[in-house]
Amino acid sequence: MTSLNQTIQDVFNEPACGKNQAKSEKERKKGCTKQLQPGGAAGGCAFDGAKIALQPITDVAHLVHGPIACEGNSWDNRGAASSGSTLYRTGFTTDMTENDIVFGGEKHLFKAIREIVEKYAPPAVFVYETCVPAMIGDDIDTVCKKAVEKFGTPCIPIHSPGFVGPKNLGNKLAGEAMLKHVIGTKEPEYTTPYDINVIGEYNLSGELWQIRPLLDELGIRILSCISGDAHYEEVAWSHRAKAAMMVCSKAMINVARKMEERYGIPFFEGSFYGIEDMSDTLREMARLLIQQGADPELMERTEAVIAREEARAWAAIEPYRQRLSGKKVLLVTGGVKSWSVVAALQEAGLRIVGTSVKKSTREDKDKIKKLMGDEAHMFDNLAPREMYRKLKEAEADIMLSGGRSQFIALKASMPWMDINQERHVAFAGYHGMVAMVAEIDRTLANPVWQEVRRAAPWDEVEAPRQAGREAA
């Protein structure tokens, strides 16, 4: 645990994280958030954060060392799509029992690794440490080392027991494992001046595939995506990129910053959501690559693509803008979506009556204030009762959130649309912006909402009867 404690403290001292650096030394030692209390992992624990950050690496065997409930809770918990291998969707777990807790689970873990290597022959096995093996002292580093010596397959220990903190910390711990054991261990067949890394993009519902065609047209190659639709070897040679983009709002800021420090790869934070943000992202990619030696003509090509795609997107959105203009949205999400989706919705003429910022950084909040001005209603912790009130009293026409909040909207008989990781529609890029607007319009116009707000047939019969009894 000493090594894990040192890693956690290193993450808390992250120089590129403005929020932590603004704290006093005493506050910084406490970490990014309060320690979890029993039941406090409902929004995701450190193990959950590590698993969702790395599971989109599609050809790797993701082995959870712990009770089966940990793997059952995290299996396939995001709609991260793959263009090749589907091994990442197979759930592997040591299924620790009471005997393992008493006698230790190291032999059980070694046997599980051997079975995976012999049956599936993956390029690597990622071993996730959960709460139980961490508390009983299983040495997964040594087990992984012995497995590599025995089988020749890389076995990567990922120290992320749930009790050490929240999901965001788990994202960073996953990044630390990649930095320590994977990145820099392989070399690509060739490199170009147009190679870029995309960090913190998970290819939810295939969103990365909406971006790739634009980059291909510009001649920009995604050398490695960490971790959406990625292969193990692509992550291993990501240190040869010329520039990097960080997508997921500080979730893997440590990876971007340390790769800049070690390999001289400059990075920027951008967003694929919204027309203007997408255009700014393409411009910044081109600027960094030119700075690193790419042909200056790249910027001219970029501007031409932006002009064409923006014109197409605005033309496709215009019919929806007339119907959606002035509609009020309650946005209950977090992280990068708390500001990037705000920008996208405003472009469609929608009015944001409130957005949650529970998982957002100070920089995220500053961007929201810049976008929304005096109308910036931000909630650190919007209680379900308050969500229900806002919807029931028509302070919002629709709620955009994750699956956990949908039942509040349904109880209030108000439209709801999934904006989080479980969604099945891709919202990234210019095409994704049009899809998002179309989906909101379809949700608002669904006739089911008028039906569920009507009185039940038995209530319609009972009301005149009750009125007659009162008159008598």
C-alpha cells in the first residue's frame, strides 16, 4: 500500500491541475475529494474509474482480481465501440471467495492469468486490484512479474482499490499504470509529422469514428487513442506522437502532462461537442502540429474543411432551431460535458436553466460562466427532490442526464434524454451535433408526454361523480 499511497499523493500534487495547485499544502494532502463513506461509491469508486478508463483498449484481457460483484458491476459499463477485437467485452474475474480471503488470492490470480493466456492469447493482461485483495495484502505486482517470466505476455498491475477514492482518482491511477508499464515499451513501424494522440476519448457509441474521417482528410493520423477503440501496441508506442489532445476534462491530465515532460509532446484540452468547439479543436490540432514541424499548408486545409462542415451543420440544424428556440434544458452531467454540451445546446437555440458541476474542475466552471454569463446556474449537488420540483413546475422543458436520473423526469412526466456514457447515439463532431439536436427535438415532440399527463380513465369518471356528491 505504501507504493499506492505515494502514487495517489503524486496524483494529488499534479502540477497541471489548477484546482489542486490553488490549494494550500495541508488541503492538497487531503486529496481531490473527501474519502468515500459506506454507500458513497454509488457515483463510481476508484476501481470503477480505472476500469472504464482502460476497458476500451479492445484487444486486452481485463482481469478483475476481487469478488465477482466487482466485475459484475463494471462489466461493459460504457458503450465503447470497437472496430476490431471484442475481447474487451469478455468479463474476467478471479471471483475471490472466503478461502482466498483467509489464505490469500495470489495463487488463484496466477492460475487465472495462465488460463487467459492459454485460451485467448491476448497481447496483454490488465490486472485490476479491488478492495478485498488490497486489504488482505495480495502482492499483485509480484504475481504479474512471475506471470510475465512464465508466459511472456505483459501483465499490467493496476492499483485501484475502490476505497482509496472516487472515480476521477481511478481514471488517474489507470493513467499512472499506463505510464509506468505500457507507454514507451514499443515502437511504431513509422512516424509522420502529423501524428497525434487523443487522450481521454472512449469512443462512446462510436463517436471517435465521426472524427476520424475529418482528420484523415486533413492528413492527421491518430497514432494512439487512450483509450477508445485502441489496441495495446498503439498505447505502447504513443510516446512517438508529435502532439496530443486531452478530451475528458482533467481525467487523465497526469498522462498528458507527463508525456509532455518525458517525450516533449505538447497538448491542449479540447472538445468534440458543438460546432464552434469542434472547429476550435481542429485549428488547435493543426497549430500544434505545425509548431512541431508539419507543413504550414495544414492550416489552410483545416480552414477549408471547417468552412465546409460548419455550413453543412448549420443548414441541417436550422429547421430544428425554429422549433427548439427558447426551450429550457436542465443539464445534469459532469466533467467536460458540463461546459462543452452547454455550448452545443446554445448553438441550437436552447436555453440552459441549470447545469450540474459536481465532477467539474474550476476551469470547467469558468468556461460555463463565460458561455452563460449572468444565466450561469451551476449546482454542485442537485438533490433529486429539487430536480423533480424544477421539472414538475415547468422550470425546464427537458432534462439531459445519465441513466440514474431518468426516473425523476419520468415521475414528473417530463421529457428526458440520455447524455452520458450509456447512450446509444453519437454526439461528437459536426454530424454528432446535428444528431443531438434531432434527438432532443424527437424527444420533446414525442406524443407519449401528452398521454402520460392526462388523467387516468377512472379518474375522469370519478371527478364528475365527486363533484355531484359535493353539490348534493
